[in-house]
Amino acid sequence: MTAVPVERRVVSALQALVRIPTVSDRDASLVDASAFDRLLAELAAQFPLLHERLALTIVGTHGLLFHWAGASAERPVVLMAHLDVVPVDTEAPWQHDPFGGEIHESPTGPAIWGRGTLDDKGCVVGICEAVETLLEAGHVPAQDIWLSFGCDEEVSGTAAIEAVAVLRDRGVTPWLVLDEGGAIASGAFPGVKAPLGVIGVTEKGTTSLELVAEGRGGHASTPARNGPTARIARAILRVEKSPFPASAPAPTLELMRRLAPHVPLPLRPLLGRADQLAPVVTRALLAAGPEAAAMTRTTVAATTLSGSPALNVIASTAKAGLNIRVMVGDTVAGVVEHIRKAVADDSIRIDVIESGEPSPISPMDEAFELLEDCIGEVFPEAVATPYVMMAATDSRHFTAISAHVYRFAPFRMTKAQRQAIHSYDEHLGVADLVDGARWYQLLIERLPS
């Protein structure tokens, strides 16, 4: 029987996983457990050697923790991804079925379209394909490798926490932890033509607050001034007009320094001395657009709103949800105090719904350099650099057992693709998926003994 070519196998595997809608929800009763059951079965069918030869521990409801014994257990490695996806907005203008896993053209060539291609089933398949290929070749990794695939990352669930507990109980202190996060990102900075191989060395903390205003309510025909909805609206505007102080942290300044040879000539002296001219660099980032500005400070987004249950009823309670990404150097306590001062209204209650401090900054030492070297070989066109990741990943829990936690997905992503994450028209190039699997394989092959 002729073996299936790797390129076709990895593409078929991602298509198969995308077609299974493993949508997570904070309310466990709303989760379709059968979809996760089907996905685990499909994963086993697509990668039989991995499931046959690696020891498996189930964490949470459907999380997977595989152990691949290496030649040494001295410097174990954890490769991470997650199996769950966010819901699909049925009103959004998807070009193709979000759970179809179909191959269609994109601006960069043939691509697999669907929810989870980028976030994060592409990484799941890339890792599994690398392991399966190496197992077929009889490869024994230089160090123990653990594969940690969470099932509730999108809802800040507990599977990753349980995986950390298992590793701690077994005395595993990872030398390197790698999760989703950065990418081979093109169009990240104005005037920079080279794509950036951005490796997250830290991530912002994720904190959610709820502003609550209460009042008598009543009939909409007799409105009073400063009702709950008016006070909530005023509070949101006040928060928006009170941004957090901006300052570029060390990873951002290093990113700017590495960009210096690739920016227009007049900017090179500035970025080349980024660490000495931090205030000037910070102002430049603030002016470069929201993606760059978010690298300099804690951000606040008003996301959820609720009020009256009917058009002719004045709300007795109005609420606004604030999603806050806490910058390295800031704290949740400081964030709450800042919001309290900005709102400046004692009648509005501030409830902390979710509290997450920023992660420690991982060092740019031998572990980082290994990731950097692999980027240089598979993506020679890219500028490898550290950065502060704005979103949250399961890897934040692994900082409790490892000082070397990094965030990087080895896929080329245009600006439009990055904007499609958690939005519509999410897709991953076929060639980019193949190269991503090759990158994971190279990483495993180059683990130091």
C-alpha cells in the first residue's frame, strides 16, 4: 500500500478537524460534548502512530496530554495547542462554510477555509503531523516531549490548569513550553516589507470588569434624567477618554531594534537606539495604528451591553462589560483603580468578573534562540523577534512550572488573516500549513541533548 504524501495528509487532517464544530462555552451545559468526542476519534484516526506509541492522559473533559519519551528527561519540552473554537456569527459574511473545511483560493493561493484553521486547529495538526512523520522514521527525540491540547482555552477553562497539575505531580519542569501566539506576520508595521517572525515572550493579563448602574426604572413615556443607561453610557465614554499611560516594555523595544534595518532610512537611527529613546518610540507606536498601539499599554474594550428588556421600559439595571488586557508592569488592582477614577461616579458598581495578571517575561537565551534558528531556516524571509502578546493563551498557566514559555504559531499570516481570527473568513494557506508542520518537525529534530 502506497503511503499518503505528507502534504496531502496534513491538509486532509485539518479539513477533517475543522468540519467538527468543537465550540466551547463558559456554561458547560451548552457545550456539545459529542462534537469533542468525534474530534478526538478523528484525531486518533488521522494520526494512528502518535496515539499508539505516546502515553495519553485525559485532562478536563476532553483535553489531551501526550508523553513522548525521549533519550533524556533532563530538559523536557511541552508543545501546546487547543481543540476548541469560538462560535460563528451566522450573520457575518463568510465567503465559505465556516465548518466546511473547504479549499478555495485566497489572495496568497489555495487555502483551507473555516473556523479554527488559524485558532487553533492548524497548530494541533501541525504538531501531530510532525510527530507522526518522525515516528514513522523511527526518530527518538533528544528530550522528553509532552503534547498538551486543551479543550476549553477559548473560555479560560481549566484543562490547561489540570495539565500543569499533572506535570507538577510527575516532577516535570519544562525547559521549553511553546503555545500558539505569534506568527510569520506580514503587514504588521507601516513601511516594513519583511514579515516578522514574532515570538511572544510574555502575554498581557486578561481581566474582565462589569460596570453596573441601578435605578427605579419605569415607563418609557416618563423618563427621568441620569437613568441607569445614561450613566452607563457616560461611564463608557469616560473610560475611553482616559487611556492608560503608555510605555514600551523591554520586548517591544527589542522588537523595534531588530526592525531598524528594515524600516525606511530616516527611521533607522531612531529604532536602532530604541532602548535609549523609549519615549520617542512609544509615541511612534501610538501613532502607527491600534495593533502597534496595543503593544505600549493596557487596553480597555467595552464589549457587552445590557439594559431594558423592552423598548417601552426604562431599565432598572444597565450593565457594560469591559475586556481589559493588562500590560506587563501593570496590575489588576491598579487597573480597577484606574477605571474607578475614570468613571468618577459612586453610583456605578464595578464588579471583577475575571482577573488575570500579565505573564512573566521569558528570557531570550538558548531556548529562545532555538525557536529563532528554526524560523530562520523555514522562513528565511522573516525577521525573528520577541514581542508582547496581546491575547491570552493556555500557556500562561505553564509559567508556574517553567521560566521558558513562548508563544508562536509557525504559519504565514497576512493582516487580513490576523483580523479574521475570532471573526469571519478565517483561513490558512495550504502551503503555509505544510511549512508549519515542517517547522515543528525541525524544532523536535534540533532539541539539544
